Amino acid sequence: MHPQKLSINRLRESPSACLHPKYLNSEAQATCLDIFQQRTYDIKDLQQALQSMRLLSIDDSPCVYLDSQNKLQTFKSSNPLCHALQTNLTKDTQ
């Protein structure tokens, strides 16, 4: 599916697409921010990405990672998507 034509439901099911907002149109970017802030996404998609890569970045900026004890750690960021993800992903993994 073309990234600029992602539906809200598709982004909720596969929020890893939101990790690359530079490839999304402004409507999809706003949807990503909303689903991250409202925690209306399927956490399994991001948990799988985090487990396999150990690091989630928004575009090319690191956002969260798993340390050697598998504890979620965050990077300082001014990116609103990253901030929303950090806030709510931390809640989801506690």
C-alpha cells in the first residue's frame, strides 16, 4: 500500500508506519500523533519492532530503546510523535 494512502485503521493496526512520518502526508502524520497520544494503536506491532531492532526511531532520530536488561529507555526528543510514543509506550510496558 502506498504510504500516503494509509487509512486510520491501517495505521492503528500497523503503527510502525508512523515511525517514518517524512513519507506520510500531513493527514497521516496527524493521525499518527493522535493514535500515539490516545493509545489507540495495536501495541504488538511496535513491541515486535522493538524486540527485534532494540531501538525505535522517528525518521532518523532515536526515540526509545531496550537496554541490556530489556528495560525501556527513552532519548531526549522535541519531536511530538516521539514524545507521545515515549509517554504511552512506557505506560504499556509497565
